[in-house]
Amino acid sequence: MENFVRAGLLLQPKQLKFAAYCREADLSGGPKMISTGGGKGSAKTHGVYCQIFADDCQRVPGLKVLILRKILKGAAEQFDDMRRKLLGNLRHEWRAQKGELSFATGSRVIIGHYNDERDIDKYMGIEYDVINLGEATQLPFSRVQGIRGCLRTSKPNWRPRMYLDTNPGGVGHRWYRGMFIVPWLEKRETTTRHVQVTVDDNKFVDSEYKSTLQSYTGWMRKAYLDGDWDIAAGQYFTTFRREVNVVEDFDDSRAVEWFAAFDYGFAHYTVVLLGCRDGDGNIFIVDEHAERLWLPQRHAAAVKAMLARHKIGERKMSVEDLKRFVAGADVFSRQSDGTTIAAQYSKLGISLRCANTDRVNGWAEILQRFGDVEAGIRPTLFIHKRCGRLLETLPALQHDPNRPEDVLKVDCDEDGIGGDDAADVLRYMVATKSRTVTQRKLRGV
């Protein structure tokens, strides 16, 4: 606070919270990546610059800081305006041609820009004590990982850290949400911290600018006005609401029918969801198994352990208690040796049958079951908070531009980030119905 007062800077509550997390990064075991993000017009960049210029660079001599921002029209002028506002009381030298800001303490700030992800490469391999990545969701995770590798220091009184600020949306929306937003929502932050902000956190915002944000509709209003991380451009499940469709508790005794669904992968995730239907026809997804690079024997044991976490009456649930256990058609395709994935799991005590794989009707049923709170349509599909991969996947799914009623097919990257596997499993589960006695007779069963 003394550093901010000395610099003549007035920080608002959310900016001070961000600054406090930055000071926490000084401590052993403190955060290494600190995020501030959400709605536009929230003065998040102002807060980040105040922390770097007036606190970090003043109290630790010789810091080398990289500020990376996406090129926008007038970006140089915008930064110069910001510099003049923030540094009036701090001795500094600004070399505009080099994009370098230096202080009397010997600390210096390099202002870098990127137009696309390839521009990040020119900063690779150089040592920085602090990196501020602006508009972070405009970059894929691989580029962020690369620039993050430049964080290192020889200073004994400093822990390298990264500051990130951005809005929802963009190619990096999903990795950012998984790395920062989900741990923040679930109150399990370890090496990261997130400060959620909207235009209402900036008491000095131009009222006309706020009116502009309020005039937006659809995903843009949710993202830029509300700072909603469950909303993205082209989002398929626009009526999914975490505060409505996600539950924290579920009583197993409510279930009148139990079922599970399976999607196979090795480099991709193998995902199994456990669900049930209650007496009112609501579907609850109550548990999840999601792992990659595992053999079937290990998956089968984990699935059985997942079932055993739940009870039917006084006893633990088993595979035999499921009304149906369905999987995608690829599980039943013969491999080069003549066997099938389904046959391998059958030998391990898990019998699978083919799911209804109708994509369009399956997605439509999920959409219908999520309901629409704003339109007064009651939801009938609920997901337990422990189903982390499914909850991470659903908000990121987008319409297929070539078939808008379908979800765009996406695979996870080499690090296992992204993909639609968990959503496919949910579709199998919801779209496949239990066979009635009449259906069995018609099929000759």
C-alpha cells in the first residue's frame, strides 16, 4: 500500500485483491500464475500495470519484466496514455522505439506484441522474472507453455511468476477456464489464483461504455458484460447454467434406475459416466471416471471402484445393478486381430451394449433437458460437481458450422486438454433408453 500511495495510485478493491495475490507469490508455496479476468471495462489491465510498475519494479532492483499484448489499432498510443497516468510520480525512462521502460531501481519492462501465435516464438529462450500475458485466451495452450518456460531468475529474493488478464472467448478459452476458473469456482486453487471482475468493479468507467456493453445480446453480453466463463461464441449449450444444472449433493436412495455409458480412448480419454433416473423422470449424472494412457484392466478396476462408492439399499453398487451400460459403436468394431474392445471389457466383468449414437437427436435431448431458466422451462438434467471433465467440456462445445444442429467434433491435444469425449458419453447415456419387455419380444430376446 505504501508503494501505491507513493506512486499516487488509487486501486479499487478487486485490483487490491490481485495485488495481494501477487505479494503472496513471494512466499514459498505461494501462487505462480495469477489471473484477473471476466467482463470488459473492468480496469483489470490498469491493476496489473500498477502492480508491476509501482510495486514489483520499485521494491526489487533489477527485475526484467515482459509485457505481451495482442496488437490492436493504436496499441502504442494506448500504452503511452497508460504510462502517463500511472508513472507521473515514479522516476522512469521510456524508449518508445525499443518498447522498453526502465526505472531508477534498475528494473526494466519490455513491451512486446503479438499478432498471432507464431509471434510468441521471438521471445522464447530469454529469461524473464515476470511475464504479463494480456488477452491470454487469444493463444493456444502450447504457446503459453512455451513462453511460461522463460520464467526463471537468479535473484535470491524473488520467485518468478506470470500475470494474466483476459476476457472469456477465443481459441484459448478452454485451457484458461480449466487452469484458472475451475479451481477458483471449486475453491481448490494451489499454484494459481483468479480474481473475477466485471464492469461493475470499475467505479470510474464511462457510463456510455457500460451502456454499450448492456446493449450486447447473446454470448457477447454474457462474456463481455457478465464475464461468464460458461459462455463462448458459437456455444451449443447456451442454456446450461452452473448454478442450476450442477448439484453438490445427491441421495442415492432417490434413484429408481441406474445406468452408465462408456467412450473408449487411449491417447484420448476413456470416460465412463454413472447416472440415474429419479421418480420424477429427472436424470442425474452422479459420478465420472476419466483417464488416458491406461490399459483396459486398470480402467475396469477403477470403474468398479466408482460404482462401489454408491449404494443400492445397504450394499455397494456393482455392474450387475445397472439397467444398461452402453458404449459408442467403435467399441464393437473388430480390430486387426479379430477382437473388439467390448470383448476385452466383457472378460473383465463389464458387459457393454451399443448406444444410440444419433448425434443430432442426442444433443437436442440434452439441450431440452438442461431447460431454460430465463424462459421458465424447468431443467430435468443435473450433473454432480465431482464430474469435473464433463463440466469442463460442456460449456466449450460449439455448433458445427457445416451442420448447425450438430456439435463441432473436437479432439484433445497431445497434453489431453480439450476434446468432446465426456460429452459424447453423456449423449450416449441420455439418448439410449432401457429396453422394455415388449421391445425384447420384438427383437426375439
